[in-house]
Amino acid sequence: MAIPLSLSPALTMFLFQVFRRVVNIRNRKATKLGSPSPSESFFGAAISNAIATTALYPLLLAKTLLQMQRQEAKGSGNEDEVEKRSTFMIWKKAYDGHGWSGLYQGLEAQIIKGFINQGLAMMVKSRYV
């Protein structure tokens, strides 16, 4: 489960680098060669993070729900039952209960958090690097 989740930062950075190239081609007056302005960096990084998060969110949701169920099972003594659960079983239960929106429950909060965190991080980085 950890390997697919490590794709999120990689996908975010890939999309941000694509954004930087587009900005550099479009705007030859960038602050540095190949560097967008701080405000462009903020929005480019934030949007890149939102796209990556949306694409990989069902994996994050399954990981979180499995961890939560394992913690609850340790307290109740039903650890054998929880160990048999898989990502696909979590997805099936979410899909059966709420359709496609079940696979993306809680996505809004994750996007807002990532939008602010990644946007600010890349804005500061582009300003001082």
C-alpha cells in the first residue's frame, strides 16, 4: 500500500514541472529562467497537488480505513477477521454504499489542506531558490 501512495508527491512534482515549462514558454519575463513568479508558483503547485490527490485518493482512503479497522479490531480482539480485509474489499463496500462518491468521501478536506500546504511551500521555495 505504501508504494502507490508514494506516487502522490512524484505526480505532484511532475505536474508542477510541466506547469513551470508552460509558464516559461508563455511568459519569457519569468523572475528567473524557468521559474514562475511566487503567485504563479502558488497556484501551479496547489493545482498540481489537487490533481494528484484526486487521482490517488481512493488508495489513501482505503489505507486510512484499513488502519482504522485494524486499530478497532485490536481493542475488540477480532484481529483475524480484519487481517483478511483488502483494499478491494474496502473499495467495494464504499462503492456499494455510496457509488463513485463513496470512493472520494472526504476528498474536499484533503484538497483544501494540500492546496494550501503545497502552494505555500512552492511559493516560498520559488522565492528563495
